[in-house]
Amino acid sequence: MPKDIKTVRKCLFPAAGYGTRFLPATKAIPKEMLPVLTKPLLQYGVEEAISAGLDTMAIVTGRGKRAIEDHFDISYELEHQIKGTSKEHYLTEIRKVITSCTFSYTRQIEMKGLGHAILCGETLIGNEPFAVILADDLCDNEGGDSVLAQMVALYEKYKCSIVAVEEIPMQDSNKYGVIAGEEIEKGIVRVTDMVEKPEPADAPSNLAIIGRYILTPDIFDIIRETKPGKGGEIQITDALLAQAKKGNVIAYKFKGKRFDCGSVDGFVEATNYFYNKVK
Ligand code: G1P
């Protein structure tokens, strides 16, 4: 990859997880394809990446995830059936997505954690900064720039890895990567510590990482060296701590709303929110 690529063009979507919390729905359907209203979670993520100016989607899938590839492709039969009918507008959004970016895929063969999933994507990313979206964290910009667009703008200034964070109730710290650091600008923290899913007593703050990252490509070598951590998995939080120790990670308190669509409660909340928005 040419050395002069300094801007963020690519977005990696780890999408190999089993989605056990949504069984039996996720037995044959990838959890990333569960719809909030009529749109799959992953499409919301891709649209957010496009809104941030990214045009290359790199998706790390696994077994049983073929519906994802079919979704971001043309269905000739469907196109043929509804062309010229009153139903054609239902395809407008997805057509726009398909024509405004490219999709590439690789498989994570074994589930060894988020860090490992990101490392699997190295072949699609190469040696350039990239974004990561965890599609089950669904974000809404409430009219402003999308969360990823806000982060890309920040990357232009800081040129280092960035994690999106939000304040959480202390008792929820064991669901997230939690950071600590020093506020260098309003809403921007230079990270000095980060811990994956600490118990409340061990959490360094109430600032939790949500599923939006911008990573510099040296992260791949760091992940390769990262030992399994919480849950015996290779954690991106642990790899990022190595960058943070060199002062190369900032946390950003994003503007907007985020729903944890990896949980049934969050999914229902998101569905109600988006329904009320479009109603
Ligand atoms: C992952 C990360 C965690 C982060 C969270 C955001 O955890 O490991 O650090 O806070 O995503 O959603 P997961 O939710 O995949 O268990």
C-alpha cells in the first residue's frame, strides 16, 4: 500500500459472532442481518461509514453468514419483479449503498475475540488507517454528523487511534472496555489506561468504549503479540492499551445516541426510537 495514504478510506466490520443472545432468530440468520424496522443492522453501519466519506467496506464474516454478501449485491429476480411497480422505491436505499462503495469479505475461521477478528481483516485493510464499526452498536446522529464522521474529522487532526466512548452507570462496567485518561480538549481524552470488562470496583472510570474505532495500522502487529485476555480471547482493548501507553490513543465523547442492539432490550429500544422518528 502506498505510504501516502493518510486518510481513512476503509471500514472493517467484524461480523462473525454467533449472536447467541438472539437465538433462535440467529440460528440461520446472521445477527448483523436482524432488522431495525426494515433495515438490517449492518446496513445502518455501512450507511454510517459512507456518510463519513469511506468507500471500501471490509467485512469479516464466518460460517453461516452468506446472507450478508447477498444483501450487498443485486438480486436480479427481485429487480425484475418490482421494476416499474409502486414497490420499486423499497430498493432505493440499498441500491444507493451498493453503488457507492465496494465490499470485500474474509472469514474468521475460529472465534478468538474481537482483536483476532480485526487481525483477520488485515488482508483487506493493508497498511493504512481504518475505521471499525460493530454493527450491533447502532448509532443515530440526531441530525448532526454521524459518529464515524465526527471521528474521521478528529483523525485528521490527531492522526492516532480513536475510540468512541460514553458515560455508563458504574454497575455496567463489566459489559464494556473502560478507559481512563486526561481530558485534552472538551470531550477528548488522551487515554492512559484501558481495561476490558472490569468489575465496577476495578473500573478506571465510567467511560465505556462503544463500537466505533479508528485504528492506525500498527495495531495489526500489536494484536499479533497480544496474549489472550478477558474470557480467554484476544481483546482489541488490550492491544489498544499498548498504543495508549505511547500516547497514541484518544477517546472521544461522541455526539449522538447509541443503542446496544446486541441485547434484546437495546434492540427493542432502537426499534421504538426509529419507529417514532419515521412515523
Ligand atoms: C466489544 C469490546 C468492548 C466494547 C464493546 C462495545 O465487546 O470488546 O471493549 O466496549 O464491544 O460494544 P462485546 O460487546 O463484543 O462483548
